[in-house]
Amino acid sequence: MPNFDVASTAPLHPLARQALLAALDEGWADPARLYRDARQARLLLDSARESLAGDLGVRADELAFTASGTQANHLAVLGLLAGNHRKGHHLVHSAVEHSSVLHAAERFEADGGSVTVVPVDAGGRVALDAFEDALHSPGTAVACLQSANHEVGTVQPVVRAAELAAEANVPLFVDAAQSVSWGPVEGPWSALAASAHKWGGPAGVGVLAVRKGVRYRSPLPADEREGGRVPGYVNVPAIVAAAVALRAARQEAAAASARLRPLVRLLHERVPALVPDVSVLGDPAIDDPSRRLPHLLTFSCLYVDGESLLGALDRAGFAVSSGSSCTSSTLTPSHVLAAMGALTEGNVRVSLGREATREQVEEFLRVLPAAVAEVRASLNPTAASHTAQGAIVVDVLGTLCPVPVIELAKAFEGVPVGGLVAVLSDDEVAAVDIPAWCHLQHQSYEGTAPASEYLAGAHGTAYLVRREA
């Protein structure tokens, strides 16, 4: 089965596998001890740290190992806030950061801090003017900006953001998990985190780099390992394999990018042509490495349950992922797509591995239309409707995405130009998807009203849409 989900996790690089097996024999001992096997483990650990530090553009003594990228993000955000508490209690981050950064921000806010969420444009790129304004808010202690987005592949202007942060004397933390295998993160940032399993290393190894001179205090209990930043025993064999994998990924990056960008461009052009009512997401500059990752494309299909579509594609032999709002695990919209004002339903992320071929992409394009049609055929609800307040009222109370948008589209078939439709829904995702549907279909979204204005005793929201053409 072609793995088109390497943005979630990449397979172990062959060289990393060899290094891991060798290090299991040579690096099993405790590197903090003084006997011979321990000294051998320490040599392997130090060598891996030097290699990774060189590839990340930091000093070896600035780099600590964590149990995951998520832990590295938590430690970076909370540790920088603790170290810079005298500056104030205000945190700045973009609206499209990884959920681990958002969860750290939520913890900080629950403890009494304040947070500014900086908006992004329709392609997912941070609004630098708003970012700069937030940096100069009173009491700003830390700012966060990912290097590239994990859902849509948009590359962020980290260099300029880091310069603005430095001018404001605010440390900038960069989550580089999605981009670090493609090249170094430039700019005067203060701290950086990444995860080995994203670049072909083993799972269970994260990296946290905090540059010299940056105030940092671990939010965890004190421990003598990893410079006091990360408690616990280090996994030397996995760290050795992670270092080998990143070096290999960097050496292969230019050739892989040159081969994968045309495949992503093919998807970008063909998916909307093959499947009706599809929106391709992210920065449109497919060939610009300063704006897009080379291997990732995301699109949203109207009138489709994302989880069902993933199942249909899985049965057709393709492993992809979804940040869709309709997954059974969360029932909440993708915060990234919501921040972009994009459709959150029927979302599919295709992230190509470095061994992906044109033949595999062509086969994916062949099976995709049938998979979408299969899911759309299975979702054919019928909502009650009536007229009230001069509007056609569509009652989808008690239903979940994508039903509100499906019923809105069905109701629109009989609405004259200038006519108004009120969709009654208690699904929070409708607040994102109905405005996005209006944008895609060139209709006028006129806001909301209490559902009770259109149906006596109803609880929920009426979403008002007027037909333009």
C-alpha cells in the first residue's frame, strides 16, 4: 500500500535501521557512568548530539533530547515562559500551531497568563503585521511560530518573524517538526523543537534546542540529565539512529524535492478537475520552497465525511490522513482549516514519501473520484423544511457535519436569486463550514440569528445564506 501519510510519521530510513541495530549492541549502557561500556555509550551519545546540532544549526550544548516532539514543544513553551516571567505573562502564537503548542498555551492561560492568537491568511500564512503588533503588547514574554504547517504545508516567514521578535526583545520558539528534514531553519530564533520520526528516525526521540543567552527554566522537577532541561534516561540507540536519519534526509533533500514537487503539482491540477466541489488548500505557490513544503497537498471535498472518505481510499489501497472536523475521535473542526476560513469537512491530506512515484500518484487520481462518489452516495439525509421570516428554513438540529452543508446545498436548488435560506444547526462545525461553503459557491453569508426566531422553542443557531446567482 502506498504510504501517502509521511507527515504523520515517516518509515525508518534504511541507514537509521542499520545504526539502530548496531547501537543496541554498542550503546546499551548508562552514558552517565564511568565503566568501559558506559563510556562507549557516552561517545555514541556525544557524537549523535554533535551531528544533530550541526544539522540544526546550533551548538551541541544547546541541544537536549526529549521523549517526543510533543514533549519538546511543551517544554519549550512552558520553559521559555518560566524563564522570562519577569518580562510579563503574555504569550503570542499563530492560529495554526500544532495542538501541542495550543495545549501548552491553554495551560499557561489557565494559570493566569494571557494569550494572543495571531490570524493567518487563506493560505495559512501568518499575518506578520498582526504578529508584530502582538509582540509589542505589554508584558509579552514569548512568541511561537511553526516553520511549516502540518496540515496544509504552508511555510511560515520565520526569518522575518524572528527578526521582529528580536527587535521587540521577545524570544521566538519555532516548532520545526515538518520542515527540518528539508533544510535548516534560518533566522535569529531562540528555541526550536522537532521530532525524529518525522524525518525517518525512530519514534520516541524529540529534540529541544535553546540558544545560549536565552532565559529558560524547565517546568519539570530538577534532574541532572540533559543539562537539567529534560528529566529521565536517554535512549542512546534511538538517538544515534535519529542522527543518522536526519543526516541522510538532508543529503537526499534536494533530489527528493525536485522529484516530489511535480507530483504535488499534478495533484494540485488534477484533483479539482476530476472531483466536483473540491477546494485545494494551502499556499498556491506550489513550486516556491519559501512558501510550500515539497511533498504535501491538502484538499477538502464538499458533501463528504472525511473519516468515511479515508476508509474508502484505504480500501482502494492508499494510506492518507484527514484533519477533518468529522472524525469520531474529536467531533471538532480542524483549528488550522477553521483559522484559514476553509471548508473543514471531507478533508484529505496527501503527504508523499521520498520513494513515491508518478505511477502511484496517477493510480491515486484514478481511484479518488469513485471513492468520493461512494461516500457522497451514502450520505443522503433528508431534513425537514418550512418557511418563516421570509426564509426557507432547513432544520438540521441534532445532526453533525457534513449534513448541514449537504442540506443547505439541496435547499438551494429551489431558491430564487435574492432568496434567503436559514439553516438551523447545533453543530459547532457549521459555524466554519457554512461560511466556507458560501465562499466556495459564491453565495452571500449574512450571519447568524437564534434558531428560535425561525422555529419556536428551538435551541441552536440559524445560519443565514442569501442566493446571489
